[in-house]
Amino acid sequence: MVASWHGRLRQAVAGPVSTRLGARRPWWKWLLIAFLMAACVTVTILYTATVTSDILRQHWAAALDASREAVLAVVCWAAVIIVLSAGSRPAGGSTSSADSALGVQPDAETSPEADSLRRAQFRVHKLRARLAELASARDRAGSAADPDLDREVASTSARLERARQWLSSAQAAVAARRREEQGPGRR
């Protein structure tokens, strides 16, 4: 319930502008990205001019020495690509096999409800595996079971129960969001 309330509040405050690329970053980050791109362009132009002039004058050793600057240009452009692609959705609606197995639709990938559902499912899976490990360790110990092991089993069981509750509320939130997205006339 809290996740859907939070999502509605965020959508009401941000409005449809939040889907634009510029709405995800504050102005000062765009300024830093512009400086990074200016530095990349400058380094690339200087490198190209230096290597081109050395090659035209047939100074092969100097061109080879200048080629060390290519590393800086490549790293700079890689940084620009990483910064600009951070936080973007996968291209073409491609989803991972885990998302397909979970029944998460591509348009629901970015919703906080779907993210909560994926995290809850992962948490339940991880805690079940841990509880199985602890149970097998307790079985191996037999009658000489360690009290610390018993406490850890109890703690893991309690955490698993809380994770199952989280999972059920996340599933309900995703279902409610899908009903909202279908609209009032399609129920």
C-alpha cells in the first residue's frame, strides 16, 4: 500500500515530465556532463591533429609516441557513454529471462512496485536457501546441536516470514498498479 501511495505521489508531483531524459538529472549534473564532453572533444581534436601532422610529415616515431594520448581519448568517451547511459531502460523492450519468469512486463520494469517485487522474490529465494543450509547443518550435528545454530535457524525463519509478507504485499501492489494502468473501463 505504501509503495503504490509513494508511486502516485511521485507521479502527481513530477507529472509526465519525469519520463524525459532531462528530468532525471539536476542541472548541475548536466553541467558536469557538458564539461566532460568538452574535455573529450578537446582531447580527441588535439590527438587527431597531432597524429595527423606527424603522419603527414612521415614522423612515424612521433606519431607512435602521440598515440599514447589515444588512451585518454578512449577513456574519456567511455566515461561519457557510461554517464549518459546510466539509469536508462534496456533498448527495444528487451527483458531478462528472470523478468520473463517473474511475469514482469517491460513497461512495469521501472515502476517501484515491480522493483519491490523483484527484490522481495530474490530475498525469499535467498533466505530459503540459507534456511536449507542451516537445516542440513543442524541434521549433521545431530543431538549435539549448537545453541548458536538454533538461534540462527530461528532468526532466519523469522526473516523468511517477514520476506514472505513483503512478497505478498509487493505482488498485491503490482496487481493494483496493473489494474490502474488498464483504466476504469477495462476491469
